[in-house]
Amino acid sequence: MIPLSEPTLDGNELSYLQECLDSGYVSGGPFVERFEQAFAAAVGARHAVACASGTAALHIALLVAGAHPGRMVAVSDFTFIASANAVRYTGADVLLVDSEPGTWNMNTELLHDEVVRRARQGKPIPDIIEVVHVLGHPAHMEPLLDLRDSYWIDIVEDAAESLGAGWTAGDLAGRQVGTAGKLACFSFNGNKIITSGGGGMIVTDDADLAARARHLINQAKMPGQGYVHDTVGYNYRLTNVAAALGNAQLERLRDRLRAKRAIAAGYAEWLRALPLTPAPKASWADPSYWLYSVLLDDGAGEPGDVVEAMGAESIQLRRLWPPLHQQRPYRRAEQIRGDVADDLYRRGLSLPSSAHLTEQDQRTVTAALAESVTRSNQMEAVRR
Ligand SMILES: *Cc1c(COP(=O)(O)O)cnc(C)c1O
């Protein structure tokens, strides 16, 4: 069986977990702060606040950025649903924005022009832009930076899938995802680039925002003796056990990223002759290739059929997400529509991308995929 994505646990995981158990600190404990500090340094941010999940991190980041009922938050239409759910938890309205073909991320130029138009007409504009860096590719940020500077719209990054990705040119050249917004969030779910079993992180350069986030994830408990709380908080802390795992994983981040980029280079090379569009890479981007994903050309088969055919060969592929505007909770959300997100869903597939995938595994995947799309091509020809 070649799975889509499984964690690589080959570092200090066991010894840190043992340390954790020996110490008796399984809920709160020293691994949490250590993880926060090492993570902030790895991303290039000043502060980090560990959370119980990436979704919890997003919820809190949006709250401290000012999301609440009556506010509008622009989100990528093409993303994992947690990006939008976190907005709804705050009571704010979701504005879905179509993708751009070059990166599959939010079409930030489309959003920019729409905001400028609305502002001129005196119509409501988003208060916050939650930009998602999907599948390991950073979003095109300059139009958003312009909206931030011209209209005071705050940027919150959902970098759950893109730890280690960055920009190589433009206003953010040399920076990593997580440093472009007022706040940014990461996930350490088992299938992400590094894992803590489950967990998330908020990063920010703003000490006040970090302190407010830390307060909210800790039941809004006031410092000092006793149980005094100044607002409705949340139990969103990361446990010491999870942070122990996270620390061990973070130590190996460089190796993980090197492996992901090598896997992407291998797929790009071996899939070149096939009727499909490879994973995007903009000239200004250094993607981390969390899940290497492709689009089937017309005639190369239906993604659902390919997933099934490959599954029969014990190779796990996955379709890309249906856009949020097709998902029941968001059908009535306001939308800046195009047809790119629909097209990504109609044609898209993620290929096995575990960091410890071997070259032999990759050749098995590409050979099976070649057979599957060739068969579909022939069937298509017969039908014609
Ligand atoms: C995984 C993911 C999340 C949520 O992270 P969890 O840790 O699973 O809660 C949010 N946004 C995106 C884009 C994700 O891929």
C-alpha cells in the first residue's frame, strides 16, 4: 500500500515522549513553550502561540483580528473547509473568492479589483482577508498588501498546508509563509508537513495580539490567584505530550522539506509525457509541495475513476476539494465567482507525497498513473 500521506516519525519523538511521561507533565508543560519558541524562529516570526488544532488557531487568530458578527472575511473558495468554518465560528460573514490558475490560490487580483470597485460605489468591503496557501504553494500577496495599505484590511494567513514555503521575488522576497499577515496559522494534524498528533500554531510579530490569543485559548483566565475570567474564552491549549512530538518533528523540518521538493521534482520529470498539468510553481515562489497535485487534461479520465483504478493497485490518490460554494454550509455565502475553483475540482488529484516515499514508490505511482490515463484516453477515442 502506498498511502497519500503519512507522517515520518524518525527523530526524537520517542525520547521526548518518554521525557514527558517521566516528568508527569502531560497537559501543560515545558515542551509547549519550547515548541512555540523554536517554531517562531523557524518561520521567522516574533511570537508563536500553540493551539489544540489548526482550526482552533484560525478561530482565535480571526477573533483577535477583529472578526465578529456583521464583519466580512474574504476566504479562498478552493480550500479545506476548516478555513471557512473558522470564520463562521466568529459569526462573521464569508466572502468566497475564486482561484487563479497559476497557483490555485485565491485570485488576489480579482479580489483587489472588486474591493476597489465596491469602495468607489460605497458598498461594504471585507474587514479581513484570510488568505490560504493551498497544497504548499504561497499565494500572490502584492494585491492584498495593497488592500491592507489602502483600505486597512487585515490579512490573516491560513498556512496550515504550507510550512516552509516562501517567496523568492516581489515585496516578500526571502520571507516564508506565516510572515505576510497580521497573524498566521499552521496545523500539525497527522497528514501535514510536521505533526504533533493534532495541533496548531498562531504566529505574529505583534506582542499584544499574541498575548490576547494566549489569553483566549486559556479560558480567558486572568493572571494571579483564583479563577477570574474577563470574557468567554476557549480550551484550545496544546498539550505537553503533543508539543513533545511537535518538537521532535520540527527538528527534522529541513529534511522533510528537502524530501517534499525532491518528490515534486521526481513527479514533474516522470509525469512529463502524460496528458496532465503538473503542480503549479510560480516564478516568484518556493513551494513546499505538501501534497503533490496534478490536473488531468480533458480526455485523460475522470479523477474519481483514476482514484478508484489506482486504489485497486493499492495506491492512494485523492481528489482535490469541491469548492466551498458547492458545499452545503456555504452555498448561500457571498461569492466573487469564476470557473477556476470548479475546474480544479473537476480535474484535480493529489498523488502520494509522504516525505519517506522512495524513488521506487514514485516510479510505481507514475507507471500506474500512466496506464490509467492511457486507458481513459483510449476509451475516450473509442467513444468518439
Ligand atoms: C488542515 C487544515 C486546516 C485545519 O487544521 P487542523 O489542525 O486539522 O484543525 C485548516 N486549513 C487548511 C487549509 C488545512 O489544510
